[in-house]
Amino acid sequence: MKLAIEADVTLTGVFMEKDQITLNYEGEIGKYGHVYFNHKLTPSDSQETKGSFTGFARTVLNDGGSIQGTLSGVWKRSGPNFRIHSLDDAIGIEDQNYVDITVDIVTKKGSLKLFNLYEHW
């Protein structure tokens, strides 16, 4: 894997439900332009410190186009800080990425590192 993009993201919404936490984000993410994405976190322990998730992303490219993608993976939490490991599959293009995200749900600030999975395959 090769690190392709490092970017900051803003948490635009946190929605707490009985069995799920939904995090909504946006940010400028390299060649993908302005990206809106979410993670629907499902805890796997009673303290809600870890679990799995699904999500969705939609971009607005600099040329006005758009890319969509499905997201899935695992997460861990310590206090207000989440670490999310995501496998992202773009729809309609060949990109598949691993994304390592950290976010603080109180400050609403996050960052990500995006790695191309199959750049030279």
C-alpha cells in the first residue's frame, strides 16, 4: 500500500441511537475534491469502545463530476476519540482504498490517511 493522501476533515454531525452511532463528515480530500461521508458505527461491546461500521461517501470533483463509494471496517473509541479503519470501494471507477481516520467528537476535528490498495496491480 502506498500513502496517497493526508487530509483534515470536519465532523458535521454526531447522532446517538440505542444501537448505533452515526458520524457525518466533510473535507477536501486530494483528487476526490470535496467529500461528504458517514460512518454508521455498531458497537460490539457493552462499553461501546469498539465495533464495526458501514458507510457511504459522495464527492464533488473540481470539474463538477461526482464519485460515490461504499465504506466498511472496524473502529475503537477512547473517550471522545475514535480511530476508524475503513476499506473504501469507489462505484464506477477502479479505486479501492484503505483509510485510517482519527476524529474527536467533542472538537469535531479529524484527520485521515488514505492508502491506495491496488495502485500497481
